[in-house]
Amino acid sequence: MKKWKALIAILAIVGFSNTAEAQVDRSQDAFPTINEGLNFRCVGPFRGGRSAAVTGVEGEPMLFYMGATGGGVWKTKNGGSTWENISDGYFGGSIGAVAVSESHNNILYVGGGEVTVRG
């Protein structure tokens, strides 16, 4: 009997919270002047996934490499507006480390495996 009472109480709370949430008017922007110039855009590669490793290149302020956990290695030449996957056809899987060679910025050292702690 106690289990039923607890279940009914939980369902009632969930039901009331959904009803209260549905009554909130979200059509009005709380910060119209601040949000006026903002536009939605995709940031990062379209299939990159979580990122565990990112590095820039000295002397090249718009050139970056990113290692994705499940999406390979990506390169951007324009500060992140567009990305190119440079690991397809060579290797795949989770990338946990990316470093640029000091001798030449087209030489990358890439470590496989996910380093992010989850869960």
C-alpha cells in the first residue's frame, strides 16, 4: 500500500509540474536588444562529436586541429567557420591527443583513445 501511495504522489507532482510549465509564456524574449543581432549557426564539424583534443598553430591564428571522440581529426583554416576531416581513409575512432610538430605545421602527432572522464 505504501508503494502505491508513493507512486501516486510522484505522478501528481510530475503532472502538476508539467501543467505549470505549459502555462509559462515563452514567446516574449527577455533580452530583445541583446539577442537582436544573434543568429543560430552550427559550431564545429557536423559529425565531429565530443572534442577531447584541440590545438592551434603558432603564427597561423586561424588554423586549428581538433580530435573528436568518435569522429577522427578535423582541420579548420578559417577559425572554425568550416571544418575538413583529414583522418578519413587513414584511421578513425576516438582521438584523445593532437599535437603539431614544431618543425612543420603539416606534421601532426595524434593519439587514439578517449581521455575524457564520463559518467
